[in-house]
Amino acid sequence: MPNSDPHLVQQADAVRLFREPEGGAGVAIRATLKRDLVLLMRRRSEVLNPLVFFALVITLFPIGISPDPELLATIAPGLLWVAALLAALLSLDSLFRSDYEDGSLEQLLLSPQPLPALVLAKVAVHWLLTGLPLALMAPILGIMLALPAGSYAVLALSLALGSASLSLIGAIGAALTVGLSRGGVLLSLLVLPLYIPVLIFGAGAVQAAIFGEGVAAHLAILGALLAVALILAPWAIAASLRISING
Amino acid sequence: MAFESLSAFLAMGGHGPYVWAAYGATAALLLGVTLHARAERRALLRDLRRRARREQRRGASTPDSHQEGHARES
Amino acid sequence: MWAFIHKLGSPKWFYGISARLSPWFWAAAALLIVVGSVWGLAFAPADYQQGNSFRIIYVHVPAAFLAQSIFVSMAIAGFVFMVWKIKVADMAAAMMAPLGAAMTFVALFSGAVWGVPTWGTWWMWDARLTSMLILLFLYFGVIALRGAFSSRDSASRAASVLAMVGVINIPIIKYSVDWWYTLHQPATFSVTSRPAMPVEMWVPLLIMVLGFYCFFIAVTLMRTRSEILRRESNKRWVRELAGEVT
């Protein structure tokens, strides 16, 4: 009986000690989620800044164009969407930046768990604390832009769906530029053209709601874009992070 | 032939400026790209040749390793 | 097949084979473009709606085709570089980006000029022009990203990833812009979507498209050869080559 050999038992213990904890990937993803949430909640200004930026940009338009409610109502859907998109863009640079600077990003890359899953967790936190608040805040700003009634829920819903795609696509750009000292402007140059389909269908959904047309098609396309982004973006983000770290 | 005379051809039925501007810009760009590619190649070959001569003067046996990235693209 | 790919991956081999191919592509490009232009400008019949301004199609459409094809080629080259680590593919991709941006610019410029006689304005947010404009920004992004890295290997890999991400997005962008355009301007007629073009109109167009493709291949071969000399300037065969030329 080999099991009775005390040496072998000891060895098995040692192996168990150095093995991954049970359910490695699941634990790692949950730990990443929790860590990022805690970190972001501690730096509250980073969460609030995009929201303030969103409100500020929306304030600029009535001042710059005209306070006429009718005119504002016609441009409100696109305006709200563009401003939310820019606010989300603004927050992207910090997505990997602090992790890169303190070296924890390197640890993430070295971990045996699948990197795409871990970055997906990071992006999920980013969406939860940027995209979702923006979506919830948009109806309030919609009131200020005299957005016609009946489109508020669609505005929030389309932004919530669309901003998830924005976070995923934007994270590719953020991962590509994280190693560069002045990546900020470059990041927007890389990411904004890729945002256009989301913008078209997001603003289109709100417009359709105003005209009383069905919005299901728009939201379905936004969902489809999100599905594609969910499938492909994590791999692109992971590959980009490896390039940025090793280069 | 779609035109009766040279002047009709140049006028393009009143659309001359637009047609010729589009063709002119395209031709200029194609030519520019070609000339740039040629100039680039000549400059590189000239550089390489100059280096080869310099090395020959210094003696063919001397390896030159300090020229790493000498002809880096601007 | 594998041996062929690996041979192709060797800069020296590529340098040799491209030297033999390149003149043919230059000759074909020059011939096709000259024949196509003369045919399109002088011999093709005028359009019954747009008159002679439609002749711009013979530079606009080939440039637009090429602009899109170059992006796709760049992404394929990036993929080949990432998967098989073939350096020549990356050199070619690096040389394609500026050419693609230039072609996109030609397509935009000729489209804008075409807009004056047809729409009465230099710029319309027409579906085709809008997606061309976005494509131009995508090119700028790839070029800027490649220039931003100090290490060449990182720059190459980052540009490859971005090109692949972009190429997945191009059809999505194209379809969403088309959809957006039909939503907002249902009445305007699009200059290039014509139901049936008579043979004497589309044959020169085909010739021009082929000519532009040959031009692209010729320029890319030539510039890739230059890039090989630049990057491999310390390799022995390049020095021997330089010695021979002297």
C-alpha cells in the first residue's frame, strides 16, 4: 500500500499546499471584481468626475446654441448620447493606469487564471461605476433638455446597454495605450471611430421612442453589438495588455 | 469618342473644373506616392553604399556594431 | 505550403522575389490606369442624369475600393505577423497604412468634388462619404499607435491588434452608417448606387479598379523592400548587397 508510506503522504500534502485553491478561475474573477470595486469606491472622485463632466457638457449646449425648448428637444437624443459617450471615454484612461503603475497589472498577467476572464471582470466594474450611473443620470439631464416624454426609459435603457459595449471596446484602446506616457489623446483617436455604431443605434433608439416607433429593433441591435463585443473584446484586451506590459 | 472637339472635352459639358480637379488630385497623389517610394529607396541604398565603402576603408574585417538602428525610419 | 510560407517569411527571399515581380506590377498599373482614364474620360458615354461629372466615378470608386481593401490586407498582414511571427508581413503592414490613408483621402476628395455638381455642396453626410471619413480616422489611429511606441516589436504587435479590431468593425460601421443614412435622408439619391450600368461604362471602371490594385501591390512591394533594407541594415546579406551595388 503506497498510501501508508509516510513520505508519500507528506509529499501529497506538499503538492496540495502549492496547488491552486479550489475553483481557481471563479475565485480569481470574484477577487478581481471585489478588489476593483473597493479600489474605485475609495477613489470616489474618479467615479464622480465623468458624471460631473456629463452634466457640464449638457449645460454647455443650451448656452452655446439656444435655450429654445423646441430646438433642444430635437437635438436632445443625440446630444445626450454624445455627451455620455465622451464622459465614458474620459474615464477609460484610468481603467488600467493605476494598476499598471503599481505593478498589479503584471501580477494579473502572471496569474494562472485566464486573462480574458479577469479583464472582463475589470471592465464589468468599470461599466458598473461609469456606464450605469451615466445611464441613470441621463433622464435627469433629459428633462433639462426638454426631451419629449415617453423616451426617458428608453434613453436610460439604451445607454445602459450601449455603455457596456463602449466599456468593452474602450478597454481595448486603454489596454493598448496604458504603457504610453501620453496615451490620453491617442486613446480617443483609437476608440471614437469604433464607437460610431453604438452611437447610431443608441441615439436611434431614443429618436424612435420620441416618434412613437418601436424601439425593440434598436435595443436588439444594441444587444447584438454587446454580445459581439463580449465575445471578442476580452481576447483583444488581454492581447493588448500583454503587448503593453512586455514592450 | 464622346466629344466632338478638344474644347468640348476640356469643358466636360460645364463640369470641367470638377472632373479635372478630381482626376488631377488623384494623379498628383499617385505620382507623389510613386516618387516618394523611389526617393526613399534611393536614399536607403545610398546610405548602405556609403556605409559599405566606409567599412571597406576601415578594413573589411572590422565588424561595426555601433550602427544599430542607424537608418531608423523617421 | 509550409515551406513556402517560411520562405516568404525570410526577408532575403522576399527581397529577391519581389524584385522580379515588382516591374510587372508597375507596368500593369501604368498601362491599366492610363487606358482606364482615357477610356473613362473620353470614350465612355456621358451619364443621362449627371452628364460628364459622372466621369469622376473612374477615380472615386477605385480609390474607395482600394482604401477598404488596404485596411483588410493590413489586418491580414497583422494576423500573419501575430500568428507566425513573420516580420515581412509586419513590414508590409507598416507600409500599407499611409498608402491606405492616402487612398481614403483621394476617395473623400473626389467624392466631395463630385458633390458640387450633383448635390450643389462640397459635403453631404452621404453614407459612402461618411464611412470613408470614419475609415480615414481608423487609418490615422493605426498610424498614430505605431508611431507612439518606442520599441518596434511592441509597435508592430499593437498596430496588428488594432488593425484586426478595426477590420472586424468596418462592416459593422458600414452597415450602421448605411442604416443611419436611409433613416435620415430617404429622398436623396446616392451618386454611386445605380441600378444597371451599360457595358461601355463599367468596363473602364473595371480596368481602373484593376489598375489601382496593381499600383497598390507595386508600391507595397517597393516600400516593403526599402523597409527590409532599413530594418535589416546590419544583416550580412544586406551589406553584401550594398557592396555589390557599389
